[in-house]
Amino acid sequence: MSLERLLEIHRSGLYATLPLHQIDSVYTLTKATLLTQLSDFERFTLLELQFYLTLTMGLDIEAKHCLDLICDRFDITKSERICVLKSVYVEATTGSTLREVSDGLVKDAKELVRLSNIAKSSMGGKLNIMQDLMAVTKRVVALHHEDVKEYTEKLALFLDLQPLDTESWYEMSEVYLANGNTDQAIHCLSEILLTEPFAYNVWSRIGEVQLMTGFKTSDSQRFEEAKRHFARSCELCETYHRGWLGLLESAKRLGDKKLVELSRTQLDKIVSGKLTSAENIDKISQILAN
Amino acid sequence: MALTSFVLYGIGVILLINSGYSSYEHRQLSKTLLHSRHFPLPLDVKMEAVVGCVLVLIGAIISIQPNQTHVVDVASGSVVEGYTEEALRPIDMGKATIRQEAMGTSDYAQIENRPGYIDIRARRKEYQEWLATEKK
């Protein structure tokens, strides 16, 4: 059971946003699980997870140990993923500027491309950093997050190359939102829905952005749009707490008493049946109490 | 449920073995005694095989159980009550995702968590600050 849980944390990328007070327990569990009998796939997935957790916790020596174990198995001159991991390690543990980190990453990637082109020259077909090493390109983009203008340009350039990368569209929308460009943010989120039309968290997110804009401008059209998007997310997941909370809020603003009643009963049902995680239940109870 | 399907499996397998053995015997007999004439397999042996197959199939269908009711909250690790759905029903997206919501995750969580854009320096700083407030 704990192995599946850890694999799920890795798969969903939860380690990047895990609540701080839970990092320690997940770390302990990963450490214990790594000592048990595991398949190669499970072992190296957990090692990658452990790498990120230890880096977050500031346990640099252990992080280096995880990285070394991964490097021993998969040659850094053959795997772009390890180039990325190495750059994360360098970013976290050294005081070098992000540009230096990015230069180091590109250097590793060039070496990888050079060696692989030597190996492949007899068969024809050559690698190119920009077109073939997408993970490296994405990481280079991510390392530009300090300067907003440059970051947006780089993200746009990357999304031209890779328009189906939902994670990057989401990042782009967050950047726009932080700078108050709500319409562009909504546009980016809608692009995700073209690729993943059932992504109910993204439907909810659009609703939230519309709701925020609605609070600012007091435009009832925005609340109507928010209601539509929240309703779709509730349709895709009947106990989705964010969807129902948003629906409750937008229904309140629109003065739709029937919908308010409906969302309240549904939220009560979620709380009493414990149909979502404990933290979400706390959140819902607080909002319902107000 | 488990006992019924076990009994059905048992009876079905016995019937299948019995009909197999009968047809083998019948073949031996027709080889030694009646090799010149056409001698078809008796109807009861055929029926026995068919009935045996049907019983095994029914047993297999009965043994299908709905999903487990308890799931683990991914972030905190506590066991939570999941959602039980009847087995052998068409899967409805709105219901199928209930289980994931109880686990505190979703198939699309990666889009929002954005592990590729993790700002590791900020995360480390946050963690150290949290640790400092925790120690006080």
C-alpha cells in the first residue's frame, strides 16, 4: 500500500507542492521502502522521489547519494533526464546564478548530443538539442523564471515547439495571472483543455480565475462563466471539493438560491462521508461555517 | 459470493473432465470395434461439456467483486473511506474519479503540480523557515 502511495506521489508530481509538514513523513517512508525488495523501475522511481525530497529538506549529502545511484545505473552521457536532475542538484546546493546553472546544463546536453551523434553517424539521423532533448529545453526555460518578460518569451517559444505540454501552459497561465493578465491566463488554461478535455482541476481553475476577475470588476458575466466551468468540473468528478466550493460562491453572487442549496447539501455530503482528503475537509468545514 | 463461485467452478470443472474422458473412451471404442462405420459422439457428452463451460463462466462472473472501499490519502497516508460502486456497470467518469478525490490526487494533478517547473531554491527556503517556526 505504501509503495503505491509513493509511486502516486511521484507520478502526480506531488513532491513539488507537498505540504511542508508532510515532507518528513513521506521521506521516512521512502527511505524504509527503498530497503525492501523492489523492481528496477520502482527502485529508480523512488530514488528520484527521494532525491527531490532530500533536496527540499536540505539533506544535500543524501541527495547526492541518490543522484549517484541513478547515475551509476543510467549513464549521464546517455540520458537527458539525468542532465536535468544534475542541474536541479547544482541549482539547489551551489550559490551560482541561474544562468550559470543553465549554461552547465546545456554543456552536459551538448556532450550527450555529441556522443550520441558519433554513435549514430553510421546509421544516419542526428540529435539536436532544441528539437530532440525536450526535457533539457524545458528545464532551460524553467531556469529563466527570474525575469518575467524573458520568461514569458521563452515559455511562448517552447510552447511553439511543444504545444501539447500541459504543464508549461499551466505555468504560463500562472505567470500571466501573477501579473494581472487574467484573459491571457484563461486562454492558456483553455489550451490545456484542448489536450485534456476531462482535466477537471483545470476546469475548476478557469472558474477560479473568472471568479477572481468577477470580484475585481463586479461583472456578472464573469460569475456566469465561472458557474459554467465549475459545473463542468463537478460533472467530471462528483465529489470535487474545489468545483462545489466554486459553484457555491458563484451561485451566491448570482443570487441563485436553488444552486446554493444544492452545493451546500453536496458539500455536507462530502464532509460527512469523508470523500476527500482530510485537509480539504478542514477547508470545506471552515468555509461552510462562515 | 466466493463460496457460490467456488462450488460452480468445482462442478463445472468436474463436468468438463468427465465429458473429456467420455469422449476419449468413445474414441477408443469406435477405433477398436466400429472402425469402418461413422459413429458420432453421443449428445449427452456434448451437452455435458457445454453445461460445464457455462457453469465455469457463471462462477467467474459471480466472483467479480466491486473495488475495495478503503483508500489511502496520498499526502498524509491516513486510510479513508472510498466510494464503493457496483461491479459490472458502465463506468461513469463523474463516479470513477470519486475514488481519486478521496485519495487526494487525480489523473490530472501533474498539470497543476508542475514538477518540471519546481523552484527548488524557494522550496528549500520555505522548508527551512517552516522548520525554524516548528522548533520554537
